[in-house]
Amino acid sequence: MSDELKSTSCEQADVEPTATNSAVPIWIIVLTLILLFLGAVYFDRHSGWFDQQVYAPFNSAEELARYQPQSGEAAMITHSKAVYESVCGTCHGSDGLGKPNQAPLLAGSEWVVKDIQSLVRIPQAGLNGPIQVAGHDWNLSMAPMGAGLSDADLAGVLSYIRQSWGNKGGAVSADDVKNARTAISGNAPSAADLAKMTPVERGHAVFQKYGCFQCHGPDGKGGVHNTNAKTAEQVPSLIYVADGYTKDELKKFIMTGERDIPRMNLAGPEPPHFMPSWGSIISSNELDDLPSFLFSLKLKGEKSDF
Amino acid sequence: MINQNRFSVFLLGAATLALLGAGVARAADSLDAETKARIERFEKGALTIDVSKYPGGIRDNYEVFSTKCTQCHKLSRPINCDYVMPDEWSRYVKRMMHKPGSGIDTADGKKIYEFLVYDSSVRKKTMLDDKLAKATAEDKKAAEAKIKEVRDKYDK
């Protein structure tokens, strides 16, 4: 018994260990490919493409504190500030100082701290015509930028502007906005009134409501100056859209908008005006009526084809 | 050693593929990708048209077409796009013509339009016939009349 064992172990010791070449199993290669692909997709989605904010998100504890989850009032203010920046800030400025020939200042404006209903009316219904703000005369128009905001969001934004930049107004509650909105809606054309109007008239109302004339001129007859835009530095007029678009093409264009306005001088600044995407702002009924009005702008007696 | 080399080649290949994949995923995220992709596809096609067999008037119009339209975009965009019907060209040319500062007056616009209608009836005949077949009887009749008008004017 023990002899047998001995001889076996002796035999095994005699065999030289050898190393053989063999191909890497195909499944490892496939697995590597899949993992690499997923890795790259993950990298693409989450790396921030080496953005400073991702790789050096903060320089001090103070800065970091802003990124901490907030609750109650602090969160409300942060949210309202964000809404302000996206809806109002483009024209009125992040600093509330307004922009020359575009929008009056809000910092120190008597309208901001006045009674709540007059204030709600401005973002809710828009504002056209002359107004004096902090001793200066303005005669511009503003689209109903806040009409699509919820009561709470609009209240938040109004509270934000009433209490920022040195303004000393009281907070506005969602109920205040709701009441003011009910009072204002009494003046808007009713569904029955709208049904009596022709599509062109309804389209004109839409054109006025959303302030299209601010850029495209009264009745779309001539656009405002647009520095460095390839279109002769003008926002195009709309009197020829009937020749250039079908109704569906026009609707699609209004919905999508055009953010990248080609530049006249490639090295020059980005043109300040661009076509917003109205898809999420105007209702589908309004979008149906608008082309009727725009097509009616065509000059009488002009041939539409060649 | 050989296997190691082979493996690093595989790794390289895999990395390239992965990056490509990520790129595709990224492109799909961007806004209005459909329209952009469509235009890019057109622009990748031929940059010029061989007009040597076209009548003289059409050859002259091709000159207007190639000088005016390249002020703002590559000529390959209209050359390879899927517009073929006279009304499509009419809208497209009018849309471009009425952009402020285009420098295309009605006379130039008409030349460009007639060139495009003529060219579509020759070079893009299959696509044109296909669209004509799908059009309503009324639209088909109007389109054929327009094409005939342009062909008669230049073919003489």
C-alpha cells in the first residue's frame, strides 16, 4: 500500500510542468467590449465632460453649503430665484436692474411693492403701453410671461422680487395669486366670444397676447434690430410667411423655434434676439389660429408663386 | 506575448467602439436632432450638378443658383434634399428670398426656382414621379402644368 503511494508520487514528480499557449476565450473579449461600452456610456452621462463644476465643484465650505438639501423657506427662495432667472431674468436681469429699451428695473420699482392685484396682473396678462417706473417713462410691451406658472410658483417669484435687491414688500401667498387671477380673468374674452371671432381675429389676439410684435414689429410688418444677425441685423418681418410655409410647416417652426441665429460676422457677438420655442407656452388651439392671422398679412395683389 | 498583443488590439477596438457608442447616445440627446440630421445628410452629398447637358438658359440659371444660395449654406443642401415638386421649390425659394439681406430679388428668385424645377424633372425624376403618384389629382395636375411650363420655356 505504502509502496504504491510512493511510486505514484515519484512518477508525478518526474513530469516537467509545461506552459502552453492558448487563445483568450471569446467570452472574455465580448464581456470586455460590453463593459467598456457601458463604462463609456456611463462616463458620457455622468462625467460632465471634464466640466469645472464636476471636477472642482466647490472651493470653500460656504459654497458647498448652497448645494445642501434645503427645507422650508430657504428651499422656497432658491426655487423662486430659479423660476425668476428662467422666466423674468432674461429681460429684467438677474440683478433686477432691467435692460435699456427692453425692460424696466424691478429693484426700487414702485410697482413691485404696490398692491398685489396690480402686480399679479403684469405677468398674468402682460403689459402694453406707457408706464412710469422709478421716474422714467417706458413704452414697451411684455408678454403674459407668468400666465403658465402655477399659483404657488407665481407667488414665489413675486415674493422674491418684492424682497430682493433692497425692495421691502410683503410676501405674496398662493391664495393672493389665485384671487387676483380670478379677478383678472373677468376681462379676458370668453369661450363664446372667441367662437364668434374669425380665425384671423383669433390669430391676431394670439399674436398680441404673446407679444410677437415685440420682435417682429406691429402686425409683423418689420422686425427690430438684431445685432450681428445674418438677416441684415433684423428680426425678419412676417408679411411673406404665406409664400414660404404651409400651415403645418409654420406651426412646427413656431413650436420648435430657432435658437442659433446665423451670425453676419462669424467672429462677432451672438445676436441678442432668437426665436423662442413656443410649443410649451401657447395652447394648441392658439397655435391653430395664429397662422391664419400671419397668412393674412400678405400684401394684397402680390403673386404667391413664381 | 502574441496573445497579449492581440488582446491589446481588441482592447483598443473595444474602446473605439465604446466611444463611438457614447457619441451616438450623445447626439440623440441634442435638440431637434431629426432636422439637424436631415440637413447634415443632404449636405454630405454631391456639391455640384453636372449641367453640361442642360439647355443654355438653365445653365445660366444654375450660375445664379450657385452664387446666391452659397451665401448662406452649402449648395449640397438643396442639391440633395428631398424637395422635387414645384410648390415645394416655390415655398423654399420664397422663404430664402424673403430673409432680410438675402440679396435675391424676384427675378433671381424666379431663375433659381425654374432651375430647380427643371433639374428635379431630370435628375430627380424617380423621386418626382413617386411624389406625383402620391399627390391628389388636383395637386398632380397643377404640378405637371408648372413643370411643363418650365420645360417648354427652356427646352426650345
